[in-house]
Amino acid sequence: MTYKLFILIPIIFFLSCNEDSEIKDLLSSNSAYDNISGIDKAGKSGNQKYVPILLKHAGNAHATSDFRCYGCTVYQQSMYSLKSLLHVSPPHKIEMDVDSVNIQFFMNYWLKHQKQNSKLKTISNKR
């Protein structure tokens, strides 16, 4: 049984590293479709380490004509992924047009969330 675990753990680690690398490659692409795909994968990963990258792409109004996500904008997918990762809804409905109120909402929420986490770490380190 332990022999199987020694084989399984490195395989899982390797696969997760590949997924992370793929997401980062898609997010750094110049293609709107690649950005949308990377943003979608980042949102589905459940890992909040992608939030700063998603916030960086939040103001991007580029859309794709690819049939898999025709008419979807980078902004829209960023908002949906941020909503999924942070478990909060923006004040305005997510539509095709970039809404600076929604972007600012997620930026403020993330900054507040980061400050709370840093305070908790400081308190736990003092103990």
C-alpha cells in the first residue's frame, strides 16, 4: 500500500505543476481566446493565487470569435472567475462591457481580504 502512495504522490504533484504552467501560459498569451481559456481554468482551479492575475486582466474588453466562447470578453470571464474564487458577487450585473465599478469592487475586496490574512498570520506568529 505505501509503495503505491510513493508512486501516486509524485504523479499528482507533476500533473498539478503542468496545470499551473498551462494556466500561466494561457494568461500571458496575446490571444483573447487563450486569455479566456486561462481565466476559466484559473477560476475552476479554486486557487486564489490567480486572483492578482485575474484582476490584471479585468479591464480587458477584447472578445473572441472562436465558436467555443463566441462573443465572450476577457472582462466577462475575469469577473465570473473572480466571483467563483472569492465567493462574492459584484454590485452590477456582469455584461460584455467593462464595468469599472465591478473591477473596483473585486480589487477592494481582495485588498481587504489580504490585509485580514496578514493580520491573522501576525497574530498566530506571536503565539
